Amino acid sequence: MRLIKNLLALIVLAIGVLWTLQGIGFIRGSFMTGQSQWLYVGIVTALVGLAGLAWANRSRV
């Protein structure tokens, strides 16, 4: 179960990073390129992914 949580969190993190890079115009070829709203959505999504990783790997005491 821990592996599945980590994989899902990593996928969410990767999508967030992708959207962030598209939002700042670093990755081209999409309707999201250069749109500041995707920068903000990407940052929030990446933070959710990081929180998911922290939650999946918290110690069970």
C-alpha cells in the first residue's frame, strides 16, 4: 500500500512540475505554454504531490 501511495504522489508531483514549466513557457507546444494560471495551478499541484509523499512516508509509531 505504501508503494501505491508513493507512486500516486510522484505522479501528482510530476504533473505539477510539468504544468509549472509549461506555465512559465519553458516547455512549448501546448495551449498552456506561457499562461500564468498554469504556473499557479502547477505550483499548487506540485505542493500537493510533496504533501502526499510526506504523508505516505510518515513514521508509524
